[in-house]
Amino acid sequence: MSEIEAYVCNLGKYVAGNVDGGYLRFPATTEDVQALLKRIGVDGIRFEEVIITEATTEIDGLSQYINQYADIDELNYLASLLDEMDEGDRERFEAAIAYGEYTGSMKDLINLAQNLDCYEFYPGVENDEDLGYYMIDELGDLNIPENIKPYFDYEAYGQDISEGEGGVFTNGGYVMSSHSSFIEHYDGKEVPEEYRVFDYPAPDKSILATLEKYQKMIAEAPAAVPHEKHRPGAAHEEL
């Protein structure tokens, strides 16, 4: 299953107006990346950088935070974490994205995926009234006698909770902070080795031969000698 799919272009050619690229599915392998880079002409010699012009994912709300210059290895790291999640964790991650605390960078999203215990998520709870019923009937937040329940204002009770907790109603349910400590597992400096997949394809032999030819020509070229008439003091020596 592809957790993230990105359309990757050769940055140098893209700037020149050539938008041809290819799709890369994450999690990916080094071989997947090299095959795409070879196809779009990113060889690490003439062209070294890529740009992402489109990103799609089944995780609601995630694609808007994947920018044009997202790092390939970081994308693979995040997609690998998503791939390891069960359905409940995926729903909680979607809700956490909607909560909006840690979405400012790929580093934030990677850490968010590893801190889902920082959020309480109630699936199917779509409004204050739903929240009131869920807290009382499902979680037993209040012990209300059965004869009183028909007269109890569940909506007002749910509203007090949502406003007090600063929770958010999402497409899938209600999310709020669990007040657990958020732990930074990834510092944004070096992607763990097991998730690194970016590597240039083997260079074309003809390109290497051309480079070697030019380097040899430069090395063998004689040093430039100043013209006699431009040599300091030359005019005075002729007198």
C-alpha cells in the first residue's frame, strides 16, 4: 500500500520550463528512487536537485503540509511510520493533524506520528451534543439517574468540555490533548539509516568520459603569460 505518492521533477529542468517528472510511491526503496532519478535526468553531476509538484495521500489533511522542497528521505521516514500504524492510529493521526499543533514542517509531522498518545480521540463524535452523550454514556463522566437523563442538556455539557479542553471536531470525530509530554524522536538533522533511500543512479560512462577529457585539457593547458607591452615597466625599458 502506498502511504504517500509524490510527483517528482528535475529542479534544474523545471526552472527552465520542463515539467516532465515521475511519480514516486512511499515507502520506497533506494532502487525505486534511483530508477526515477535516472528517468528524469537527476544524475548528481549535471543535475542534483528535485522538486515535488504534487503529493497525495489517503491521510486526510496531510498532503497540504508536504511542500515542494520536501526531503525524499524524510518523506520515506514519515510514510514508513504511517505504514506501521493500525486503523485506530491512522484515525488518531488524522485527528492530530486537524488539531494543528505539530504540522509546521516534515520534522514536526514525523514526531507527531510518534506521539499519538498525546491526544484523546473519540471517533464518530461530531458535535457538542455527541460529545456530551459520549462523555456520560460511554465514559461515565457523570452519574445521572435514568429518570433525569431525558431532561439533561447533553449539548451544553459537551460544549463546556470542548471549550474547556480546547478540543477540535474533525471529519472523523473529536480530538483533544491528553496532556502527555510530547517527545522529540527526530531532531530534523539526520534521518535514521533504515529510512534513507535517496541515492543518485550510477553515472553515465559517456558523461564521466567527457568530464575527464575536460579536466585533462584544463590540467595540460599552459599558464597564461602577460603580453610584453602590458608588463609593468616595459615602456621605460625601451627608452
